[in-house]
Amino acid sequence: MIQAKREQFLISQKDIQLQNIFLKKNVGYDNFCISNERPDFKSAEVICIAANELGIDEVEKLAYLSKSGKRIYILLGDKNNTFNQLAIKHLAGQCLIRAGVTQSGSVILTNPNTADKKAWICATETFFSKDSSVVKANQKTVDWLFQTFCYLFWKRATHEFFSQDKEPREIRPETNPVMDIFTDKLYCKPNMLYESILADLEYASSLDIVTSIHNTHWIHEILPENKKCQNICFLLSHDDEYIPDITELCNKTSNGFIAELFNEEIHNSIIKNTNVAYLIPNYPIKEEVNWSCVDEDTKYTISYYPHNWVLKKSEDIGNLQVNDMIRFADDPDVIYNMKVRSEVTLEKINATTIDEFCKDPRKLCEEKDLIQFDRDRLAYDISYSIEIHPPYLPKNAKRECLGWDTFQKQWTKNLENIDSRINKHIKEKSNWKKSVISRIQGKEHKLAECQENISRLRNVTFHDKSPGSRKQYESEYQVLCKNIDDLISASLDEKKLVEMEENWKNKEQEIIQNRNKKNEQLKNEKDEKKISNIKKDIERLTEDLERHQKNKPKRGIETTSDDLGKILKSPDNDRKDTSFPPYPNEELPSSGILFSNERGRYLTIDSLDDLEKSKSEAARLHAKICVKEI
């Protein structure tokens, strides 16, 4: 029987090339640092703050500062923002508030336009949270920031708030107290940050970029085409629910591109070359305000990252080391370990055809995409095991005989018919006279031989015979039928002949006896007239005897038509057909067993040794080769 087979095969992955992977490296930087100095309001008389929205901590802090006599100017984003409405409600009347300027990041300035001017940049809108990263700007940057704030506050704001109980006032340009503001270097104003960075980096030979991995969209827009980037560092934060695909960024850069993943959180993004460094918000927006610091002395460093992951744009698996830790750029939150070998058990395959079942297991698995590269199977070699089942015969399929079962039944019935003819004859013979039976002993022996042949022919099956053998059996059957008819006919003829002979003898004896009686009468008779009559009777009887003796029964005369007809038309044998049945139109398969259901035909085989022969039979019968399920 053909059974399901369990196969194993080994595949080497050493030549598979991985694209954009991060390898764990213990590498640290010590030349890139950012100071994180918190804002100081003790000596501040004037405070300017710009943010897209203010949180509760900011509102409470500014309310406290305003009550202590500080003059505060606040520039917000959307006035309908829920947080901004809360800030306006609590601070309007205490601070001068304007809104309508969308911003990324935030800035605080104290005592601008004085010798004691200071400014702090925050990558988010939250200054006073313990987790916020705040950077103090240098003096030159403070001037640029203050100019930008004035430009936005007086020139770009759309609404103004003086007190909590009044509707916001729509601002008209002629009401602005500042008429001329120098804006050539105001890189923080709308649409300017990206242009300024591109201009400063246009001829840069190398770039250092520090950012969070979930904040890379700005690099696609700022990074000059074909720029050789020495270092681009990304943060991988396992707490982030969304980590975007950075494959496009990796593919965009040149071969000198290096990317590294840090396990620490980055609050500010940095892009720098040897001449200038930009500290930009976490989520810069090209068309809007982006509060940023520019340091032409490039003092920003990142010495607080002790470990990182270095990107390799392409690497063969064979070049990796065992136990290497790997992250893929398009899914960097998952860490994979390099192994020597992986053991993989694949789901079973139910072959749809017998050819599919006989295929090389590796080729079959490749065709069904079961052994494509899988990151969960990262190893030099993979040992696969799989169970492959042959195509099974449907449970509702039934044996298909193509009419040969009907033929065989008719063949058996015909033999029973001719056998019953013999039995009928034997039954009739039991009533015959011994004189008849003694005369037909030879014929009866031949009828017994015919019955033996009938028993032998009952075991003949025609579907598995060659055309020549069938022809021989057909001829033997027809000869047998004729012999039986001839033997029964001859027996009936012999019976009739014996009966006729006995009747003839009886008649002869009767004539002789009658003549003898007349002769005796003649001896004793005296009357001439009576003697004359007796002599006439004797002459007549003598003539009758001579005539009767001339008509003695002979063999070969037709004497059986009525008797044979009676046998053939008896109630037990009435009109029984003994003609040879017609052959079916299709031959049964010489190899395998044929089945069928409403969906078609099926040829079952027990051994793959019969496969080639079965294929030709299946093609002839339009059948699908399959196996009986054990």
C-alpha cells in the first residue's frame, strides 16, 4: 500500500543576502553632547513663550509668574484647541495672548533686547515636565529667536486675548506696534527651516544626524540627494506603539551611510556637519514654524549613548557570526539571533496529484512557497521535515465496472440456462424405459462432460482476458451449446426410435399371432366356404406382415421436433436466452481499480511500481490516479 511519507532535507542560507539590517555593536561616542539647562525666571522681567499648545504645568507656572509681576507674552497655535482654551481661560487678562500660528517645538525668551537676554528651546510643547529636554541657546541664536517671535507675534497671529470675559479680537496688521522686523536669517519661521538646513549642508562632505526612529520623515525632505553621510543614528524605543518603516531612508543614502540604534530616548533631533549644527523639534513640519537652535561652533555632542546598533545595507548570512543579534530596518523592534541550524517542521502537504506526491520534497515545498526565507528561521542551515500525503480516493466514490459486471452476470445466467436444460433432460430421462437408457449411455456421459465444462466456465472472468482468449471462450461456449442441443436431440431421437421399434415389434407379433390363429383355424375347419375366407385372411395377414417388415424403423428420421420443443418451452425453461452477451464499450484498467462519483473517475493503485502503466490507463479512462486511505 502507498502511505504518507515523512521527508527531511537541508537547505543552506549562507548565500542569502540580507538588506538593511542592524547589528549589535558595543560602540560609543564621546564628542557629541547637548547641555540640558532648565529655564531661569528669577531675574526675568519680560517673558516671551511660543508653543502650539500649553499644558496644565505651563499654565500653572505662567499664572504664578504673572502674579509675581512678570510681563508675559504668549503665542499659541489653534485657539480652539482644548488645552489652549484652558490656557486662555486662566491666563487672559494676566498675560498678553495671541493665537493662530501653528508651531513645532516651543521657545521661552527672558529679558530679550537686553544684555541679560536668554532663550531655551524645547523639542516638544512641554517645558516644565521632568521628562522634557530643554536646551539653552547661545547669544546669537537668542537674537534670531526673539526676532522670529516678534515677527510671528505681531505679524502672523490672527487672534488676540486681553481678558477672560471678552471674545477674541481679530488682529489687523496696522494695529501691530512693530512695523519693520529683519527676517533674512529667521530660519524658525514658516517654510524656512528646511531651506536653511539645505543651504548650510549643500556642500557638506559628511553629516551627523541624531533623531528618534519614529521621527524620520524630515530626513527624507532635508537630506540632500547623493550626500555621503558618515553617521545617521536612530533610536529604538520598545515602548513606542508605532515604529515606521525606515527602509526607504536606508536605500536613499549612499554606501557611506551608517545608521545606529540607541536604547536611550532622544528628545531633540540634531543634524550637523563640520561647520554648523541644527537642533530641531521632534516633529518638524516643513510649512510651519519650527523652533530650532543653530550652533555654528558645533558644540552639540552625544556622549551619553554607550551602546548602539550599526546598519549594514546588505550582508550575506554566511558572513554573520553565530549568536549575532540582528534587527531589520523595516521592523526594528524585533531582535533576532543568528544560529548555526534551525529545525523546522512544516505543515503537512496533501498532494493533489500522484505526480505531485512523487516530486522531490524540496522542489515541492519551493513550489508551494513553504521554504522561503523567514526571519524567524535565521540560521546558516535549515533542516526541514514534512509529511506528504498522496491524493486519496474520495469517500463517496464507488467501484466502476464499465458494464463488465452486467456482462459477467449475463454470462453466468446463460451458463445456468444451458445447465438447467441438461437438468431438465435428466429429470425427464428418469421416467424413460431401461431399454432406452441403455441405448443412450454414451450420450449421457458426454452430457456429464458438458456439465463439467459449464462449471469450469462459470469461473471465467472476461474483463481481465485478452481479445484472443475471449474469442476462444466465446467459441467454446457456442460449441458447448450446440453439443448440448445435439446430445439432447440425439437422446430424444434414440428414445423415439426405441419406442417405435418396440411398437413395430409388438405390431409384428400381433400380425404373426393373428396369422398363426388363422392357420390353426384352417386345420380344424371343414366348411369349404369358411376355409376360403380363412385363407384370404391368412394371405392378407401375410401381406400385412411383409409390408410391416418393410417399414421397420430406421435411425436419422426426424422424430424429435415435438419432444425437444416441449423441453425447451417447458415452464422452467421458457424462452431462456443462451446467445453470447455483447461486450461492453470500454475495457477495465489492466492496472489499478476504477472508481467514480459525481465529480469524475478515479484509478486507485497499491504500488508506485505500477505508476507508469496506470498513467496510460488513467489517460484512456479520463481518470485521476489516487490511493485508498488506510
